[in-house]
Amino acid sequence: MKQVPVNKKLPFILLLLVLSAPLLSRAQVDSVLNFSGKAILSIDKKYDALNDRMDKQLAKALSRFAKQEKKLQKKLVAKDSSAVALFAGTQEQYNKLQQQLKNPLQGKRIANYIPGLDSLQTASKFLEQSVVLNSNKLGEVKQLSGDLQKLEGNLYSAEQIEAFIKQRKELLTSQLEKYGMTKELTNFKKEVYYYRQQIEEYKNIFHDQKMLEEKALATLRQLPSFQSFMQKNSYLAQLFPSAGASAASDPIAAIAGLQTRASVQSILQERLGATALPTPSGAAGAAANPLDQSMQAAQQQLNTLKDKVNKLGGASSDIEQPDFKPKTQKTKTFLQRLEPGIIIQSGGSSKWLPSIMDLGLSLGYRLSDKSTLGIKAAYKAGFGHPLKDIHFSSEGVNIGVFCDAKLKGSFWISGGAEYNYMQSFKSLRELHSNVNVWQQSALLGISKKVKTGKRTSNVQLLYDFLWKQQAPQSQPLKFRAGVGL
């Protein structure tokens, strides 16, 4: 019998592959976890700050509701002594909710499913079970996991408060309307509305995750082990167990009173027959499937309803349109109200190039949806004489305050007061030493603001009421353009 020649290097190659496979796998996992570890501190810092903000704002909101109810009780009882029954045990309930805020309940699931929160919680659980993390990074992961649990507890408490004040509003509405206390009722409704808007903004933070979080999760999702972990341990997986899950193989699938897709499919086969179930054969099988057609029709109706909900401006499960005009800035934080921008102004033109151009920065604060107050500073860049003697120089600076008030549509009334240093300078020390050189401007005019994507561009035409007092005399009309950062 003829023997097949064996390559002497084959055993060595096989041994090398066997030994290198775990190393390659370990290197891949280690690199992913190393990157995730770098992102953990930054992500944890964000949600730790969010927890602190929620603690303060929820406590303040609850305190306002309690004080408001005390005032309502005093006024209502003065008109009808029997109305005291409406407030029985109310302050005790407020105190109970205050204590719940101080000690958020752990393990409580919020009513609305938030995919971003679920992904982060599952990712932190996955990293906690990793054997390649060192003790420092493991501590950071546990810290993040704890902050996410606290955040979920805060959201749960926020929903409990929302349900309670909604109940109080419904109970008080009829009595307040009965005695003509419409002003007090409107004020209470406003507080309820703004509170609910604030809670929606907290939830939307998870729908608008920053690049760092998305990159960290995207890196983890590349691991098959994380994909498997996510399918078994996420909150969504607990609500909808996979078809192959069972109480023996996966305890998460054995939720009391919840059937798996496999059990539901089995029941449908018994009741409707095998032909009534979706088949994996493709479009032809699905077309002849009445149950599948019904599911598609139901899905279309759900999508239509979802679009209507989104058009109303929220994803809340209980949308109520206010009977007053809401102030959208009321629920925003200080930083969310700030509007940084860039200012460009031509200070003198020629046939080819502007001889002087103002380049500046502005920072506005939204007082309301219709008014903005801010500060600005600009640097006057000189370009010399176009085509003949082009050179760059410092021709002055400009600082001032401004105010915008909405006129109609995209048009605004803009005004401001400015100080101008209108001489050439070579060092910043000259700006401080030559105080008498600074000159004033009083501006008023029209602005047009246009929303382009996430940024707002604007053009302004302003009149300077003090232009004749300036030396050298400047132009009375100023045309400016700007864009939000």
C-alpha cells in the first residue's frame, strides 16, 4: 500500500494555530475592553451629573406642588368647608415621595422602554463579568452600573410623581372650576405640564447619545459574546424571550405569566393550522398567509399612529395638549439656553476686497422663545489697500451687548450698545492704556434668522444713531452676517 507523504512542517503549523487562536481572541477582547475602559469614566461622569440634576429638580418640583396644594386647600376650604376631604392624606403622600427621592428604589422598571438606557445597562453588566478587566477598571464599571441603576430609580420616582400629580389635577379640576378658581387651576396645570416636559427631556437624553457612547457600544457589539449576552440579558430580551429559550436553558425566559414566541407559535398552529403561520419560504408564502397579512395591516396602523404621536412632539404614552401656550425654554437648563455664534461684518469695501472686516464671537441667552439677550466681541482685521498694498493689520476691536425680539415669522428686531476701539494697535496693552479712544455705538435694526439643519444663520441691517460722533466717522448703516455654533 502506497503511503502518502506527510509534510514535516504540518504538525508545527497546527500547533502554532492552536496556540495562537486563544491569543488572537484574547487580543481582540482585550483591545475592545481597553477602549471601553477609557470611555467608562467619561460616560459615568455624564450620568452622575444627570443624577445630581434630577435629584435637585425633582425635589424642587415636588416641593412646589406641595406648596401649591396648601394654598389651594386654604382658598377652597374658605369657600366650602367640605372640600377639606379632597386634601386628606395629600401632604403625607408628598412626604413619602420626597423620601423616595432621597432613597431611589432599586430594580424598579420604568413604564416606557428606553433603548439607550437598556443598552448601557446591559453593556455594564457584560463588562462586570469580564475576566480580562483589572481591578481598577472593574471598579469603574461597577460605579457606572450603580449610577445607571440610580438613574433608573430616579426615572421610576419621576413617573410615580407624574402619576400622582396627574391624579391630583383630575380631582381638583372639577372643584376649582365649580368655584370659579380658573386662575389657580391654570397655574396648577402649567406646573403639571412643565414637569412632564422635563421628564420627557430626561428620557430623550438616552435617545440622543453622544459619539463616545455610540462608539463604545458599537465596539462592544462587534463581539459575538456580547451579542449573545445582549440577546439573553437585556430588558427587551426579558420582555420578548427568543424562540429557543426555555426555563432550563435560560432562566430569564421563564418569566411568570409570559409566553415565549415558540409557545405562541405552537398554540397558533393548533388553533389555525400550519398554513396560517408565517413561513420562512419568502414572499410567496407570506402572501398566502392571512395571519401575516393581518399583522402587516396592524403594523401599518401602528406606524401611522406613531407618526401622529411624533408630530405632536413627544413619545409619551399619555399625551395631553395644554390649553395655554407653553414656554419651551422653561424646562431647559442654563447651558441649553445659551446660543454661541460667529459674527462677520464688512467695515469698508472696495471693488475687489473689503479693506476692514470684523470677525467676532457672540453668546446669547434665550430669555424666552421670542427674546434673546447676549454679549459680543469682535476683532477688526485690516487688509490694506486691495491689489496695491495688501497686508494684514489690527485696526480695532469691538465689545458690546445685544438684544433680539421676535417681530414676525423669521424676522426679529435687533438692538445693542457697543464700545469700539477704532485705531490701529500692535499690542493688547494699547487697548487698556488709550481709554479715551473708545467710542460708543447705539444700534437698532432688523434681523432675519434662517434655520439650516441644526444651525441658525442670520443677517442684520442695523442703524448706528451715534455714527456722527465717531472719529474717524463710520458708516451709519451696518450689515452683519452670523451663524450659530
